Amino acid sequence: MKSPLIQQKVLLIALPMTLASISIPTLGLVDTAILGHLANARFLAAVAAGSSVLTMLFWLFGFLRMGTIGVTARAWGAGDTSRCIEVLAQSLVIAFTLGILLVLFRQPLLTLILDLIKPSAVARPLTMEYCQIRILAAPATLATFCAMGWLLGLQRAGITLLLMLFVNLTNVGFDFLFIVGMKLNSAGAAWASLTAEYLGLALALLLVTVTIRQLQTPIRSMQLTQWSRYRELFRANRHLFVRTACLVFIMTFFTAQGARQGDVILSANAILMQLILLVAFTQDGFAHAAESLAGHAIGKKDLKDFYRICLITTAWGLVIALIATLIYGFFPDIIIGAITNLPEVLPAVKIYWPWLTAMPLVGLACFMADGIFIGSGKTRAMQDSMLIASFLVFLPLWYFSAPLGNHGLWLAYLGFLVARSIQMVWLFALFSKRGQWIAQTC
């Protein structure tokens, strides 16, 4: 396939997914902005801690989306429609099972996590209330992960955009209803997310049903009851689970260390992290394109297309990183003022703002490589690089920079991104030199 055609395919997937992806951190910023303008900072601190807990917990099962994209894309590239349907059905069975287990064991699980994070005595009851409500959405959230991953694997980016925008815009609407209209404060943010997730699940199942009918391939129930049929999916997912577990650990640890420095630092870090995620999710549109198109190219055993896809998606990620760096560098006061007017939080955000400006370019390589490695099935390499960055770089850096306080925490996170980026670039070069992109997957 010629480069202009690949560029077009990349944009057809990436642009809808960029819009969909940025709606996720935008939703977090809306929550933060609404709560950041209430009279008391404890509601913002509660949602900062609570949303971090639930986001990290749900991210732990992000392999349901990532693994589904990769396996589906490779099956689609190989022309195996039956296998595509089978992957969806198996993923949904796993998602609903895990979601129900999270709901059943929510009390001890949330108690353990909050004991580790240690929010302030004032914020903890509100944080627990928020988590107890929002975790009830677990079955819907995890099943929607699968639906989105499957649709992306089939290169149905427009449908995925519709689904993600529906969930997040509905959430924003319910935010205003429950927080502002009904004065439910931090609990209102949780009820808004819960309601939006189940409405999103209903739409996801409808969209998936329509797509299956278009493929004209029936679901064979036997595929859902034979354990051996799940092996490929589990092989792809086990490395992604460990990789994501490390990321969850880093983010939870980061939140916990911020919480131990008080509600002001916790709130300031939450604002900065939301802005980092805004850039990451914007780049995610092109990472999603890499997952789908690179997987499709590997399924066809077409290395020329694979390398063109890697180059084009990474170039677009660089453009996004440069734009974000310029915006964060030149307009900090405008951005901070739009998010919060709390007098105790404003100066704290400004103190740590320079760390934010460094993150987009530093994290570019690892964010974009994630899509390439997931699509091509090189999940073990992702796992190993994440383990090294987490436990041989982040934790030692945090330990030795502890006297610097919150600056030391941000230094450790910066080092974590640098370590991941360097490793992923090295691994990409190594696999290319050895000709291993098609030779094997996991």
C-alpha cells in the first residue's frame, strides 16, 4: 500500500479516536473544574483520590481492550471473520465475570486501597463514598472496554467515537445535574459516572450487534465453553496485565505520596496529572491507529506497510507533543484559572507547573510504541520494559529524591517515562534488526 493511502487510513482511524480519547481526560477536567469552584477543597480532594483509585483499578483490566484490539486486528488482517467474532464473545465473558467479582468484593478491596493511599481524615469518608458508588459500574465499564477494542480491531473508528463520546458527554450532563443541580457534591460525580457507564454499555451492545450482522458470521456457543479456545486471548493478555499492573502501581503510589503531603498537594497533583493525561489521550488516537493498522499489517505479513504505519503515527504523536509543550509553556495562568480558583490550590499548581511542560516530549516514544507493540503482539517486551522502569528506575529515584518532597515525586515520574521511552526505542530497533516482527507475537 502506498504511503498516501496509509496516511489516509491512519487519519480515518486516528482523528475519530483522538476526539474520543480526549473526551476522557476532558471529562476528568470537567469534574475537577466543577468541584474546584465549590466552597470547600475537600470535595475536590475526595474526587481526586477516588477517581484515581477507580481509574487505576479499571486500568488494571485495560488488557480487555488492548488484547482484544491486537488479536482482532491480526485475525481481520488474515481474513478470519469467525475468529474475530469469537474474540469478542470470549472477551465479553471475561469482562462480565471480572466486573461482577469487583462488585461483590468491593468493600475489602476499597478499604485496602484507601489504607495504602491514606487520604486525609477529612477527605477519606467522601472518597470511600465516591468509590462505593462508582465501582458498581465495573461490569459495564469492562464490557465496554471489550466492545471498543473489538470495534477498533475491525477499524470501525467512527462507531467507537460515537460510543466514547456518548459515554463521556452523558457523564458531563449528569455531572451538572447531580453536582450543581442536586447539590450532591463528590457523590454526585460518582452517580454521574455510574449512570453514564450503564447507558454506554447499552449503546455498545447495540453497535456490536449491528456490526456482527454486517459481518454475516454466526456466534458458535461452543467457542464460549471450551477453555482451550481462550488460550490465545490469555497469552496476549497476561503480559498486558502485568504491564498495566505496574502502571497502576506507579499511579496509585504517586497519588498516595501526594495525599500524604496534604489535600492541597493532592489536588494540585490531580490537576497536573489530568493535563498530562489530556496530551497522552490525544496521542492515543494515533496509538490506537497503530494498534489496529499495525496488527492488520502483521496479519497480512506486510512489513513495508507496518513500518510506514509506525513512522506516520509517531510523526503525528510528535506534532501533538510539540503543540502541547508550547501551550503549557506560554499559557499557564489561563489554563490554571480555568480549572480552579481555590486560593490554597492555585499557588501549589504554579510551583509544580514546570514538570508538566516537560512531560509531553519525554513520554512520546513510550506512548506511541505502546500502540505499535500491542498491534504487533510484542506484549512481553512491553511487560519487561515496564517492570524495569517501575522497579529499577521510578522507585529508586523516588527514594533518593524524597528530601525534595513533591518535586522529588515528579522527578521520579519523569525518570519513569524516560526509562520507558529509551527501552521501547531500543526494542523497536532490535526487533527490526533481527526481523522478529512477523516471526513471533508474544
